[in-house]
Amino acid sequence: MARIQSLRGFNDILPSDSAAWQHVEACAREVFAAYGYGEIRLPLLERTELFKRSIGEATDVVEKEMFSFKDREGDSLTLRPEGTASTVRAGLEHGLLHNQQQRLWYAGPMFRHERPQAGRYRQFHQFGVEAYGMAGPDIDVEVIALSARLFKRLGLSGLSLELNSLGGAETRANYRAALVEFLKKHEASLDADSQRRLAINPLRVLDSKVPATQAIVRDAPAIVDYLDADSRAHLDGLRQGLSDLGIAHVVNPRIVRGLDYYTKGVFEWTTTQLGAQGTVCAGGRYDGLVEQLGGSPTPAVGWASGVERLLLLMKAQSPNLPTHAPDVYLCWIGEAGRRAAAPLAERLRDALPRLPLVLHAGAGNLGAQMKRADKCGARVALVLGEAEAARQVVQVKSLRENIPQAECAWAELPARLAGLLKPN
RNA sequence: GUGACCGUAGCUCAGUUGGUUAGAGUCCCGGAUUGUGAUUCCGGUUGUCGGGGGUUCGAGUCCCCUCGGUCACCCCA
């Protein structure tokens, strides 16, 4: 009989990995709090129309990557492919964006119907920040500094920050016209994909990896030369602010972003250590989106980061990620030991609520129990037999360090075990 | 959506030009040690060889289809 398996690209996160996930999430939460960002929790399902109107009809995400379906009333619904659209929708719905500043963060699963590969899954997890109501580059600098601090906290190295500016709507239109004019002259020499993009989304041609196309694109007009004064000043301010904070970056005129709502400054954190999916965090300014979704004109900037990619990178860079290994394994022998063990375990948990302690359950002689204690990664095994129960003591055996086994009275145990608690 | 490679025990894998009853390591269980793990020794359990069809006296092995995985294209976090 065929067993039911998870859907393609939908992964289970097992206990052997979930400690590392929790660590990343906890670090992110702390950093968001340190900058005064408030969490917003959003539904996973939205009206399809929301994503069409925000991300853009002609983008790949909307054209062919959304999990969309009709519900029982015949409405078209979509599992969210990203978080920004929902954040704006919720902000407008609850009046969060009207004439005020907001610093928000979110975290959770996103869904895109793509062919899975390293660092790319159909259900993947992002956390992101969004800041509303602040037009100057100082807030762009802030969200980037926040991301840099987070990556540092996670122990990541070797990431590089690339910036570009897409300008406002007007410069984008001007630049687009100039670019199309240039590319038309070389149309015959472009690869097939780029020829197709020329008609649909010419900016993406800049991003092509085909060598022949790259050679042509090298001489193409650069958007930087078309920037309006406002966008120009914004980019300069952003760069200055980053330099003031010592955050290294390069301007890469070829980074474009596949979502239509971006304006002015956009950026990506990338690594060369993750194969083809090297972008670990990306974002930018989207000053037009709030108005586009029915609000008043509101400046906005934000980014999103992929948790799976961060974890892949952490695994590649640091050999020991956190685990769920308990500190203490309590073994017992005989009926008297068994009956004394559970109350003792509860007393220890009362005294040391954060001490992970596993009480042996089920069958198994002492040898088997010690084996379990070792295998589950405990640092200390406690042994409680008939003799110990009668005298209200336990044997304390260190499993990881060369410390002789010693006896300890129940009353002294909390003090003795407190030293095992991990800092923080 | 396109392409390449790969599917044999819970895990990592071997399996000869097609040839008896499909193997190893690991893991797990028991014992050597009726109360001491990680080392050692002994014994034991673990299989729809991804699924279906075909060729053949005979298929884990060859062919076709299909499903799944990995990586890349594309795209993006």
C-alpha cells in the first residue's frame, strides 16, 4: 500500500533541526525588539487580487508561481507568496498607516509553486521588517543595519551587500524606454529568454547570466544615469549612512528585483556558499504600494529573509548548531527507585524551571538507561536506586567530563545542577 | 515549466556479462556485567530492491511508462 508522503517541496522540520530553527527565530525576535519593531501576525490566505495588484500581473510570481484556488463561494484565494502585500493590506484595514510611522516585523511560511532545488522550496519561511511613514534614507539605513546585526548575531560571515536604485515611477519609465531602444538594436544577438523579457519586463534582461547577453548589456544605459534628483539624493544618503555605520556595500546596477512594487533603493545580501540560490535577504523601498492598494501616499521600506537559506549557511559555516539535548537524565532502579524518581524530577523542575531533565520511563536495566542517557546527549546522569531512595540521595555521574561519580542529597541537587544551565 | 543524475533495511551504501534463499556498516534489542554509558566481544530483529508493465527458462540488474529525490536552468528568500 502506497504510504502518503508530504507534498513536493513541503518539508517537515524534525527535532534534530528544530532547535536550530528556534535559535534563529529567537535571535531575530531579539534584534527586532532591539530596534523597536512590533510583530504583526498575518493570515496565510488572502484574496488572489491582493497579490495581483501589489506584486504585479506580469511578474513570474503572479504569472506562474502562486498556489491559487477557488473556495466554496467561488472566490479566488491564494496562499501568500510573500509578506509585504499582506502587511500593507492589514495596515490599511486597521488604520495603522494613516499619517503615522510604523515599524513592523512578521515571520512565517510563504508558498510558491516552483521546482524545488537547494535553498528553494514550495513552502519556505521568511521573516521580514517593514517601516512606514518615513521617506528619508535614514530609515533605509536602519532596516539594513538591523539585518546586518541579525546576521552577525547568527554568526554568519562572508555576506555581501549590493545596492541599486530603481528611481521613481517617472525615471523608471524614461529608463525603460532608453533600455528598450538600446536592446532592440541588439535583439537578434540576445538569447531567447532575453528576447522574451524584452517585451514583458526589459529590466530583467540586465540580470541575464548568458555570457553573450552580458556582453551586450555591459554597454547598455545605466539606470543610475537616469535617476531624478530625489532618487539620486536618496541613494547618496543611503550610501553615506551605511558608510557612517561601517557597513560595507557595493552598487550593482544590475540588481533589479522581480516584484513590481519596488522604487528607489533596493538591496540584496548574497553569499557564494549556497549554490544557485545565493540571496539570503532582499528588499527595498516601495513608496507607491500603499496608495496603489487604496491608502494615501505613504513612504515604505522593508526586506525579507529566507530562514532555510540562513540555516543552510549557518550549517556550512559553524559545525555545532544548538540541539535539544537535555542536561540531565534521571535513571532509577527497582520499585522504590521508580516511585521516588518522579517526585524528585518534579521537585527539580520546580527549583530549576529551565533545566532540561529527562526522567527515564519504561523498561530497561541500568545499563540500558545509561546508554539512553549518553545517546540523548545529557551531560549528567543521576542514579536513584533502592539504597539511594532510602537515604534520600542520588549518584551524580558526569557523562561528558572526567569527574568522579559522587553522591548528592536531594536537598543539595538544585544547587549542584544549577551550574549546568546554559547561559542566557 | 525544461534538463541532467539518482531511487536496494530506520540511516549510509555494496550487489559481477541477467543465475539458487539479496548483503555490509550503522541504528535498534538482548547478553558478557541480577546497580553504571560512550570502547570491546557474542547473539538477534530489520526488505513490496520506489510503483506498474514488458523482454527472458530466470530481472535488484535490460527496455518502456510512472512516481519520488537531488542539482542546474528559469525565478527568487
